[in-house]
Amino acid sequence: MYIIYFLFSFLLPTQLGKHFFFDFSYLGGVRIDYLAPTLYLTDILTFLLILLNFKTVFFFFRKKIFLWFLILLFINAIFAWSKPLFFYRLIRIIEVLALFAIFKKQFPRYKNAIIGGFMFFVFVQSILVVTQFITRHSLQGIWYFLGERYFTLSTPGIAKASLQGNEILRAYGTFSHPNSLAGFFLLIYLFFLTNKSITNALLKYLTLALCSLIIFLSFSKNVILVFLFLNTWYFFKEKQSCRVCTLAKILSPLFLALVFLSAQTDPLSFQKRITLMIQSLTIISQHILTGVGLGNYLLAQYAFPIKYSYFFLQPVHNIYLLFVTETGIIMGVFIFVLTFLLLKKYRRNMGVLLILLAVLLTGLSDHYWLTLQQNTLLLGVLFGIIMS
């Protein structure tokens, strides 16, 4: 059992998987990964964990709140543009909730295996990220089996930055985009920062330092700003006798972050996000009660003309708009109330509060918490752990 929890925790940031492209996975003759059902290595490990914890998962889903949740979702299914995409996304939601139940129950028992897996993958990921940054291309080899995709600085559409006239490859790690990488390790950073049960100070602070390095090398401005805000808030709230030490913990990452924030990234990034938000609001106005169906956002967005010289089709970079577009305003209000009650209940728990705020703030300008494998599974795992 220990090895399974360790392996799952270690492999959580990987994206090794097999895509299955069906008729509904194509738009305009172009294969869309977001619309392709995918079997990941982490799915196989999740299935194994569910089998080993079947009673825990079964009793968790018997709660009344999930009955209402499923009722609202099946109403959404009736109006879904593509039923296969709806049920594929529903399976993903059930997977995340099952992981929440499992890690909430089992973390106290398998804490060392889980935290050890986290620490190990932070160390491994930091090696990959730094090497990608220095060499300005992917490494492949064994890294391919952890989900690293092939790319170089000249790959079309690759995420780049410019610093003092030098073109830089934003680090991808084993993720599909640097923003997804940064958001993932922001949550891991906050988990280690607020977890008082990690007694080995050297390993804890080494993990925090490596997570910070990964976040900075992603050049994800949104995540870096949220990182600075939550880091500052935490150290101001934390009672310490050494005020100079507290000030150093706040100012050191601030000065370092200013270097990375000064880099120029995609000049059309803001324009693209605004365009997607306007399109999303238009779709919401047309399907305000029922939405277009879980996982069906891109089908609705495809009706809008593409303004760019290349095929630009992505989910709206805002988890609130994306969720309401797909599920409708009724489900949106339902989830809003649950989130509010969660904030109210755990307002004095710094671990839950910071991680929840990190998701809510970074979700204002990106979509990976709802769409990408590593990030969605991490939500179930971490919230299960910090509420255990």
C-alpha cells in the first residue's frame, strides 16, 4: 500500500497517456486534445486506489449533497451538445471526488509515503525545468515517459519570454503549458509552507525553494503575483519573534520575482483572453439556465470566427465563466454557495484558506484547474489531505 501511495504522489505531475480521437474530437478537420478521451498512467493508479478503498469511496458518494450535485449534472446532460463529451467529463469529476475521499481518509496513515512522493517529484521536476530553461528545448529520452512533449524554442506556438533582448523558453516540465506547471507547484508550495506536520526543516525548505524556482522559471505572471500576495500574507499572519527574518522572507522572493515579471511574454495574451471572455459571455446569454454541457465549451466557441493567423481554439481563460458556460447559472450558484460555505468553515485554517484562494485567484485568468489532468487531480488530492 505504501508504494502505491508513493508512486501516485510522485507521478501526479506527469501526463503520460494515450489519446483516443473520435468524430467529436475534431473541429474543422483539426484534432483537438481537449476533446479526446485520454487514459493516463495516473488514471490507472487512481482506479487501483479506488479498488483498495472502495468502501470509503462508496460511503462518501452516499451523502445527500452529491445526490443534488448529480441531479443537476444529469439535467445538464439532457441539454449537452455532445453526450460522449459530457459523460467523459463527468467521469473526470467523479475521479477527482474519489481521490478527495481517499486522501482525506488515508493521509494520516500514509503521510510519509505521500509527502515523500511529493518531495521526490519536486526535486526531479526542478532538474527538468532548469535544464529546459538552459538548453531551450525539451530533453526527451526517459522524460518522454513522464509526459514531456517534444519542443524547441522555434516550435510554432511555443511559450516564450524576452528578457533584456534575449529570447527565453518558458519552462514546461512535464506539463502541456508553463502556466499549468506554475499553478500546480504553487499549490504544492503552499501545502509545504502551511503543513506543520513536516518536521524535517531542511527537506521542507529545500522543497519550498525548488517550488519557487519552478514557478519563476515558468514566467507565469499571474501565478507569480498570486505567489507573492499569499506568501506575504502568510508571513504577516504568522507570529514570529524575529521581525527581520519575517521581512527577509517577504522581500527576498519579491526582489527575485521583479526580474521575472519584467520579462515580455506573448504580446497578444491579454487580447486573446478578453476575446475568449466576450465569446463566453455571449454563449452564456444564449444558454443561461442549462449551459452547453460539461466538456462542450469548445464546440460552442467554434461558432465564432478565429481572428488569428493560426488555429487558436482554447477554453476561456477563466474558471468561473468556463464552468457557467458549460453547466448553466443554476449549477454555478450551487457551486458558489458551496465555495462560500467552505471559506466560512475553514477561514481560520491557513492551509485550506491559502490553497483555496490560490485556485480562485489564478482561476481568474486561466482554465487549467478545470481542464488539465495534473491540475484537476491535484485539487482532489490536496483538499483531501488538508481537510483530513
